[in-house]
Amino acid sequence: MKGAAALFVLAGCGATLALAQSPAAKPDTAKGRIIATQMCAACHGQDGNSPAPANPKLSGQIPEYMVKQLGNFKGNTERKNPIMAGMAAPLSVEEMRSIAAYYGEQKAMQGTAKNRDTVVLGRRIYRGGDTARGLPACAGCHGAAGTGIPVQYPRLAGQYAEYTEAQLKAFRSGERANDPGAMMRTIASKLSDSEIRAVSDYIAGLR
């Protein structure tokens, strides 16, 4: 599960796939752990705390969000990534739910903001947005502490700044387009490179 993986952390704001919402048996976290160990751990860590900033942390992520992302990767259509498409292809909905439930129960490793010079800018964008530009506050959907809102909006707190930056730029360019209503594409289009770096670094330090 390398590169743009099931989390981030950002896409799919405000909705989940029907497969994430349809009635189903309770997820089997024990089965999810086995699958995660065999398929996902090399890139995302056995407990979801990815060892590399190019791959998102999955620990503590909202399960419904992860199920949506896996569903989007499957078939390499709604969210295009050849590696993740290959990983998601053989998974059933039940297996996706089990993996997501397992990672969702794991303790998220705290991150750290690294650039003191951009903390004020990153905080301003995250907490208040910019009404003059029609830029909403990130906290409005993802929470003041970045914990997200179950089912609707993903957890961002502690996510690698490098990953968040890459995803915001992918939304801005249209390379990533699995956000319902083009919400994240619209938001990212209003951000400059320096603003994306600042807010991504700020998010990394949220806890």
C-alpha cells in the first residue's frame, strides 16, 4: 500500500461510498490485522504508523474514510494509483472494513511541526481560512485538533507534512479528484505553494 494510500488524509471530505455505508457484519479486526500485516505493513507499518513520510499514517484514522479510499483505489478509476489499485483489487468489502477497523483502533503516533517560521501562517489557514478569498478553515471539517468527524471527514492530526503537501497539490492540479463535490480541489486551488507547505507542517504538529 505505497504512495498515495488509503488515508489522508484529505480526500473524500463529506461523504463515503455506498459500500462503506451498506449494512454488513461487524468488522473482524483480527482478520484485519492479518491482512494488514501481510499486505500493508511494509509501507504503512503494522500498527499504521508509516515509517516513511511518502506513505500516510493510517493509525487512528476514521474507518469509513479508509473504506472509501480503498474502494476508490480498487479498479484504479476514482482514485488512480497503480500500486494501491493492485493492493485493493482482491479485497472484498468485508476485508476492507476489517482492515480499516483494525487500523482505526491503533494509537496514532504524534507528529511534529518542523518549521517555526510558518507556524503562524499554517495556524491561520487551518483555524480561520481566508474569507476574502472564499477559503474555509480546515478546522471546520477536520476539527480544531485535526481528529476529523466520523464518517464524514478524515483525521489529519500528526500526518506527515510531506504527504499532506503532496495530496493538496494533487487536488490543486486535478490529479486527485475523488473528493465529492470537488470540495478539496476547490479549496486547494486557492492555496499557494508556500501556504500548502505551511498548513501541512502545522497539521503535522496537531495532537
